[in-house]
Amino acid sequence: MTTLRQLRVFVAVVDTGGFAAAGDTLGTSQSAVSHTLAALESQVGAALVHRSPVAVTTHGARLLPYARATLAAADAFDAATPARTPTTGTIRLAVTPTAGHHLVPELLTLWRAHAPGIRVRLLEGDDVEVAEWLATGAADAAVLVDAPAGTGPVVAHDEFRAVTRTDHPLAGTGPVPLVDLVEDPLLVSTAGCEPQVQELHRRAGLPYRPAQRVRELTTLMAMVDAGLGVTLMPSLAGPMLPAGLAMTPLTDTLRRVLTLGAPTTRPRHPLVERLLDLTTGHRPTDGPAGPAPA
């Protein structure tokens, strides 16, 4: 019979990317991790993790969401039992890079001040990954974009803005229509924001023709900084911009509402309820404009 320990080892190896690192996380030896995972693989009849380099297999990827959901339910059960006082423990919080850079430090400071026994482990991914992690149990809570009303407390508002070099003719000129940027090659991040960029073009009656599509925001900003084009990003990303880039508001933009959400299809971890309570009433963050043009 599969045990919770086996599932914890499986998930830890995948999350840490190594057997020694998984052992450090779980407080056991690399050898114990290897033997435990091998026993689990023997039970399921398939390899779950490639050994060199460490990577999840096709069978492992299929079973991983079930392992995460089982562990999330078990951890929530333990925290909710009368014998436990739900004031200490670890919560996994899924966030996008833009939220993680500016918003999460504010939330962690708030929670640490009022609930120092709750440790928060961050999982960073794009919008789709964050929602999937929350649904499957990989995350106990998440900062969600434009979630349905009532999902949780609103923690931030922001809007899409143009990002250009500071020497661009439109940098710092005030709100500009999207059509004024069509002569510049459009650079787009595929890490969650592309649907909104497409919608901005649809509203403006403009064709959506990105010159380059990249995943990492750092790569995207480096390309803009090199003069290869312009991009559109949420204003929460403003503090991430290097000194040579500037954000300029759009006359017809898309605004986002960021919410601290918890699972809706399974019981919430008791410690998540505590974080939701602490966050309710916290003044939402407004996305900054970012560095001013030189």
C-alpha cells in the first residue's frame, strides 16, 4: 500500500530536483530517499523520476497531481484535528512573477507580524500554472488574477502599460493609444499575460502580430532594453524594470484585480483561513508606474 511518506519523497524529489536536496528538505538521508522512491515505483509498476538528470517521467507527471492533492488533504486533516493547535506550519503560496516581486513582500511582512508561526513557501509560475497548482493541491493558496467575486480578499489592482526604452519618443509622454506603438516590433511574454495583450489589440482594432514571443520576463525586458521592440506589461512589474526602461500608461488599457484565493473544490488548510482573515481589510496595492524616464 502506498504511504504518505512515499508520496512526500516523490514530490520532494520533483520539487527540489535532486535526491540529496529532497533528503535535506525531509530531514533524511539521500539513500533513504532513493530506497523509498524505488519502493513506490515498484508498487506502481513504472519509473516516476529519471535519475540523471533528475526529471519527472511521463508516468510520474500523470501521478504527480494525485500525490500533491493527497498530501494537501493529509496536511489539512492533521492541522484541523482537535489535538493540533493550527497556529504553526507551512503554507504553499502560488504566485506569478509580477505579483511575487512587488506584492508578496508586503503580504509576507503582514503575515509575519501577526502570525509568525506560519511559514510560507512560494511557488512561482504563470497564470495557468498558478490556477492549476491551487486546483490540484500543489499550492494551499494563490494570488489569482481576475478571479470570481467572493474568491478571497483583493490584494492588488494594476493595469497594462507600454514598456519602452527611456529614449523612446513616447516614453513619459502621458497616456498613449496603442495604435501609436504599431510601428515598433511587439515583444510578448507567454508567461500568462498574452491573452490580455491580445485583448488590448482586439479592442483597439489592431492586428496581433508579435515579432517575438518569450516566456521569461527578464529575457523580455532585456530585448526591449536592446532596442528590439516594445512590450505591454502589468504595472505591478514596474519595480522589475532596469534603469533603461520606462512604463507609459495606455489610453485604453486593461485593468486587473488580484485576489488571495483558496481552493474551492476541497477543504482549505486551517492556516490558510488565518492568512485570509489577516489579509481581509488590508489596503490593496496599486501597481506602481515604474522608473521614470531619464
